[in-house]
Amino acid sequence: MPDSARPVINITKLEQVCIVVHDITKSMKAMWDTFGIGPWDIYTRDSDSLTDTTYHGKPAEFKFKVARNHRKLGGIEIELIEPVEGDNIYRDFLKEHGEGIQHLGWQIADSLEDFVATSRRLEGAGFPCIMGGRTPNGAFGYFDTTKVLNTVLEVNWWPPGATPQPDYTFP
């Protein structure tokens, strides 16, 4: 557990709430039709777009679909993730809990070096990285913070202007 005199990391802004779903298309449509949440940018993440991927500290390959809303709600992005292949924390969540909020995301790293240092601080404080990897222009890690936040914490680094083109947009 962290020392109460100094935080492990200093989180100042929530960037994202992620909901893991069985069917990303059905979920996007329901959120759009019911609450006007969208439009959505949809991406497929797999070994073509991810490198150095790990699952519980071991090399892993997995595939998942991601949908991110264009219009951030009060500055917070809603993200939907549908696991497709391989062992991953999204599939684990669906098996254990069903659909729901799986992680909270903070985009706190200012550089790749800061991302690595932040990851080390979290792990050193007893919050293991349960899944992570790199994209051609960024890095991400999911840390088991359930004993403190009751959910997983995502830390990532994306350089300014590094947002990739989506596979498609809905609607």
C-alpha cells in the first residue's frame, strides 16, 4: 500500500470510462438511439497494430474492438470494448461480471519515459500491470487497482496528434 504522506501517482483528470460489451455494434446503436451518445470511432486492435503486448506479465496476443465517442461527455470519453480473440482482461471481466464498467482511464504520461516511470511506481506500490502494450505511436498499461479504486486503472501515453484513423465511424 502507498505511503499516505505522498501519493504513488497524482491523478488530476479523468479521461475515460470504459464499458466492456459482448456486441459493440449493438451497444453503440443502443447508446446512440437512447441517449445520443456518439458518433463513435471504431478501431480493431490486434497483432497488426499492437506490439510488446502482455497479459498478467507474460507475452500475449489478443484482438479486440474499440469504439470511442466523438463528443466527450463533460470532457470524459466513453469507450466500448468487445474482446474478439485471445486471453485478455476484457474477456476475463465479461466472464466474471458480464457487461459493465471495466476500467477508468487517465492520460497522465507526458512522454514514453514518464509512462515507464509511472508504470514502475504503480507496480512498486503493489498495483501490477495486468495487461499492456504499445502501438506505433503510444503505450498503454492496465493496473490492478481494485483494492483501492474498486476498478482497474489504465495509464497511457499518446503524443499530441497521434490519434490514428478509425476503421469506420458509427453512425
